[in-house]
Amino acid sequence: MLTIIQARTNSKRFRNKVLEEIYGKSLVQHVFERVGKSKKVSRIIVATSDKKTDDNLVKHLKKNKIEFYRGDLSNVSLRILKLLEKLKKKIFIRICCDSPIISYTLLNKAIQIHKKNPNKFDIITNVFPRSYPSGQSVELIKTNLLKENIKFFNKKDKEHVTTYFYRNKKNFKIKNFTMDIKKKYIKMSIDTKYDLKKLLSKFNTKKKFDNFKI
């Protein structure tokens, strides 16, 4: 299964956060390596922009032998669609690069649901409604769904990719899976420096950080 990690360095609240070093590795490296723990994932590509603002990110990806694709900065949906058309992929998983401790088990779960019902769902996710903490979000999406509907996207939809489908949920077949055990977790996505500080206060050793999974 192809997994696309969307990343950029010009985040307004925390610039260059994807290159922020955490226990000796950049945030984007952590996301890449955690996704790679899934034996069901066959290929991982970081989709970033073709703007100069992301040149340092691309250099970092090259240095660490991480495959990447460059496309539109603000229209993330188009960036991803162009990549999918280039690869001729019919389905993919989307992960945001703000999730340094994303659990590979969630990717496995989405893929497992898809394999049992390969033609039944347009989107398989755990965010609609959300029961997992922020930073543990997975979306498995059909390429044709994106291709056929991108012309209807507003500015926010173009940036966030799936908001259009959730807003018009009656028109699409969306499968949501939830946590089996109700447990409170802290926020695990990194939007600000405070988010990172709080996450590291909870996972205060490299071992805890590296080994976390849901």
C-alpha cells in the first residue's frame, strides 16, 4: 500500500517543524520510520511543495534517502493527485507530517478493512468521528474519489484534502473505525512548540517515544 506523507516547512505557527530534531532525528524522519514499521505498507513518499521554502526539506530527504515528490504549495489535494496520476495508483493512505509517534497499527487496521471489502468504501478513516487522539490520524482514500471531486473543492478543502467528503458525507461511502478501549491521551500532533514540549514531557525518554503504539 502506498502511503503519502504531506509535509512543508512554512507552517505559520511553527516554522520548519518538520525538520525539528527529536531524540536525534527530524520530525519527518520519525513519521517516515514509524509508517515504515507497517509490513503492509509497500512504498512511502513525502509530498512537499516545489517552492524554495521547501528546498532545505528536500535536501534533508535526499540526505536520508527518503523518496519525495514536489508539487503545489497551497493546493495539497492537487499535489497529491498529480503524484497519484504519475504513479497510476488507485488507492493510497494519507498521513500528515505533524504526527511523530503515529502508530503503524492504525495503518494496518485501515488496510485490513480495505482488503476485506476492496470495493465497498471510498474512504476508510479513524477521524470521522475521531476517537483516537490528534496525531494518530489515518485516511485510506480512493484516487478516483479525489480526481472526480477536486473541481468542487473550496480553498480549505484544497489544503486539507478530505474535508469536502466529510462535509458531504451522504454522497460517499465512508468507513470509520474507533478505539476498542476508551482511554484518554494527550494531543500527539505537533502544531506549535508548546505541543512538542508537552509531548516530550510525557514521552521523556527515547525508548518511550520510539516504542509508543496504540
